[in-house]
Amino acid sequence: MDCNGKRIKVSVIIPAYNSEQFIKECIESVLASTLEDMEIILVDDGSTDGTGSICDEFAVKFENISVIHQKNMGQNTARLNGVLAAQGEFIGFVDSDDWIDREMFCTLWKKAIEYNADMVCCGCIYEKAGSREIRYNRLAEGLYDSEMIWQEVLPYVLAFGSNYDQERLIEPHLCDKLFKRELVRRELLDVDKRITWGEDALVTLMCIAESEKMSVLRYAPYHYRVHKDSVSRKNDERALVSYAVLLTELLEHCKKYQICARQVRWYGITAARDMLKIGLGVQNSKFWQFPYHDFAGKTQIILYGAGEVGYCYYVQLAKNSYFSKVIWTDSSYEKQKNDRRICTINEALTTEYDFVIIAVESEKTAMEIKKGLLEKKVLQDKIYWKKPEWIEGTFVFKLD
């Protein structure tokens, strides 16, 4: 309850770091919630842009919004400090660059009350440059008691095979769930403070293991925005320590619960990958070898494509002087806007060039691009595409 004795059903914690571009939309989506008696706690994690000021402006306008300003300590600590200040019976989390549907917390809260559930899980929608991917939990919709949780959920909550994205039953995010306050408060307090990356998987595992009842809904009201400045895409050397401690903690809990050990071994592969990617800026996706042998050096080329293949090609070409000129282009306006190195195809074609190299994996896509180039009067013998070849187990550093 708040100081006026009013019952607060849900406290929504929004940790924020340098999120001025998206945080208004995020907060407004939560304010539009159909659930009454809800508080919003904004935790400014030492932002150096206008995020803190935006949070303060909302707090002045709305009685149910409060702000915590802290030095930059990471999302895990920001969430914990938000939970420690919360007064709601249940806790929900929303990341500052995401948004939610109006009915989300009302739906999850009603289900929690109906079943007296310790936590309620839903799905989310990955939003990326106009495309949408709905991800439901692979666990069947319904109510799970403690016996079912231990038999049907925990053995598969992290991973049990090489492709953990497809083989785990519950998404590890905290943002697509609603928790009883004391449950998530206890588990967040128990997390090693050195864990600043990957903590969602650990906290999710512990909350599920400690739940008497868990409800799962086939419902996706949470919108996860994928963009170039997403937290998961930033470089942070703290990840080197964080993931090592995370795996140690996971193994300790596996001994405690006498379950999940095999999963942690598989999850360790992903953790090591993320540790290198975030901590050292190493790309671990397929390394597409640029076909140098098909071109003479010191020629001028247009590289068409800024997806996985095109990016990998450009990284290789940017680090040497094999060609006298490389113009990078892509049809995606979003990529052009977010990366000044990428120009439009019309701009690229105004320059002198010897070849247009189509850098995509799909032959169908390549032929569509080729057709468009021919319509722009590009000579056929200047258009190049060959099925890209990738080298397994190779890493590449991101461009600065």
C-alpha cells in the first residue's frame, strides 16, 4: 500500500540508461495500462544523455510515477533498487526501449489472482526494422504446481541441446513475466552483484524453482525493440567477469536443486559466445569469406548488402586496401539512417565503379537485386553474385 493506504496491485520497474530516444514511448505505453492501482518506478542508471530529465518530467506530471537516480551500476542493480522501493503486491519489468500493450499487466495480474500464482509468464514480440517475430513460450499454456514445475519445467528451462533458443521451454527474460514481489525481491538480492550481464536467465531459473504455482499464457503483449543501440548489442568489458560468475552461480544452483546441470553445460556455450561478443566486441556468427580470387586488386566496387554477409564482407574490405574504392549500399532505409557508411543504390551508381558485388546468401534475393540493377541500366557483366562461403568456428571483431 502507498502512504494513503491505497492498495497497489503491480509495481512496474523501468531501468533506463541513455534511453532518451525511446523512453517516452515506453513510459506512455505503461501509463496507458488498463490496470488500475499501479505504480511505475523509473530507475535512471547513471545516464549521460537526457534520460534522467525525461524521467523527472514524468514524475512531476503523474502521482503514480517515482524516479530513482543512481550511478551506473548495471541493469541488475537498477532492477533490484526498483524492487526494494516497490510497494506493489506484484512486480513487472519493462526495458526502457521497449513498449507494452495496454492489457498486459491487467491480464497477467488477473491470472495471478485467479490462481494465486507466484509468477505468470507470457510471450513477446521482437520488433526489428518493421518486421515482427512473435515468440511464445514452448511450454503449454496452463497452471503448473510445484510438482509439475520440478518434473516438467526445470529440466528444460535453460536448454537441453545445442540450439537452446529452440529447445528451452521458457524464455529467460524478466520482462515478459509478473512476479510476486517477495519472490523476485529475494532472488534479486541473492544474485552476485558482479553479474551485470545474463542475470535474467539466473533470476528466472531461481524464481521458477522457488514457485509453488506458475501460470503460462499463450499471449504476447510485450514488444521487444531490436536496434543497433540495444543493451544486448553494446560493448562492456564487465561482461568478461559477469558471465564467468554467472556460470558459477548456475552450477551452484544446479547442485542445490540437483537438476539442470546438463543444461548449464549447453548454456555455457551461449554464455561464452556472449562474453566474447559483449566484452571484447567479437562477432561469432558465420564468417563469410570474401571471394578475393574472383577480382583483380585496385579495382572499384559497389558492395550491395548490409546484412550478415554484407557486413562480414565490409569488415574484411575495410581492414585492407585490396580495392581502390569500396562503396557500401543497401536498400534498407533503416540501415542507411543508422550507419552513415551505407548509402542508397542511386547514390552509389553515380560514382565510378567496375563491379557491383551482391552480398547476400539467398539466390532468390540476389536475383531480385540483380533484376533491379539491370532496370537501373547496370551492365550485366558488371553485376557479381556467387553463393557465399562461410568458415566454421571463425570470429571477427566489430568495426569501430
